[in-house]
Amino acid sequence: MRALLTPRMLGAHLIGLVCVVVAGGLGLWQYDAWQRHRDSEQRDLTQAEPVPLAAVLGPDDRFPADSVGQPVRIEGSWLPEATVFISERRHEGTDGYWVVTPMTTGDGADEAIPVVRGWVPTPADAPAAPTGPGDVVGWLQPPEGTGAVDDDLTDDIYPQLRVADLIQRVDGDLYGAYAIAEDGVGGLPAGDLEALPKPSTSTGLRNLLYAIEWWVFGAFAGFIWWRFVRDSLKEEPAEHPVPSST
């Protein structure tokens, strides 16, 4: 134990500790920068300027994975007879329902997109669905597929917002998406955003690689310190006198 506390060994301990701590800290700093880049990309998309729905998604298009949360402008006509409610939606810590009414995407259009008008504690609290022309800005979302089972197929309440469940209520086609009205419609509280955009795999990748590089350097510095200590503690072979032949 005394050999570990010599000035030479104490210097080695200090250098090894500094290298490991600095490398670990710089790695954490780069990792945090990588995470901030990804979080920033998520926020930026939801706060982007609204674009026409047609600029992001067509009636027969698959949902673009990089457009989750994109604000879109929908201009058309409401289909109040197709209004439904989506259960088990929370708002400010309270369970309730989404109020969903499809909108056509233009005068005389055969295509419609479900719009989450807002949130209500119970379906009975929902105001009458709007009629006539409409103009809504909402966050674009992919259809849900939670696997939840609808226990009552005769009512207007669904456990998830699946486009397939609404097709029978609309004369025409439905987009493979829905939109959550940013400010709510008709005084309703806006529905909470269910899904955020997923950042691309390359977002902040350089920072992540730098973090890994620093951690590898720290591990290597720790290995060098361990080898130095181990070699220094090896006992030198003892010298034995050669017995005399006389």
C-alpha cells in the first residue's frame, strides 16, 4: 500500500484522474448538445409557419414521417354529421374527450380530413358542430393505431382516432392523417398534441460522435493508469547469493 503513495505514484494517480474526469465531462457536454439539437428540431417544426395541407400531404399519399406536428392550413367545408368523440384524452390533468369533425379540403371536394376541434369533459358538453365553410390551422398527425377495442359500435365514441373508423361516416375519401386545431374551434380548449415530430437520425450526429470519442479517450486513459500502477507494483526478483563450493 505504501508503494501506491509515493510522490511518483501520486502524480500518476492525479494525471489519470484528471484525464478521466475531463474526458467524461466533455463527453457529457457533447451528448447534451446532441440532445438539445434533437429537442430543438422537434420544437421548431410545431412552431413553423402554417403551410397549405396540399403542400404536405395529398389525399392518397402515405403520411410523411418528417411532417409530424407540421402546422397546416385547411380550407373547406365542415361535415357536422360525421362528428365523433375520442375517449380517454387528458387536458390539464383531467380525463375527457376529443371532439372530431371532418372537413373537406375545398369547395365540392370529395376528400376530407378529420379535425380535432378541441377537448370536452363529456360528449354532452360539446357545442353543436360548425356548418358551412371553415378555415382551420392545425398540427398534422398520423392516424392512431393503439389496438384499443371499441366496446360499442353503435355510438359516436371511439377509443382511438383511426381513419378507417371514420370512413363509413363520410361520403368520399379521407386523408391518411388528422389535424389538431391549434386554438380550438368554437371556444373549445385545444386538444393536447399527441405526437411530436421525430428528428432525423443525422440531427446533431457530430456531437454524438464527439461524445463517444471523448468517452473512449477517457476509458483509454483509465486503462493506461491501471497498467502503469500494475507494472509499478510488480516486485523485482530477489538476488540470492551463490553458495560457495568450499
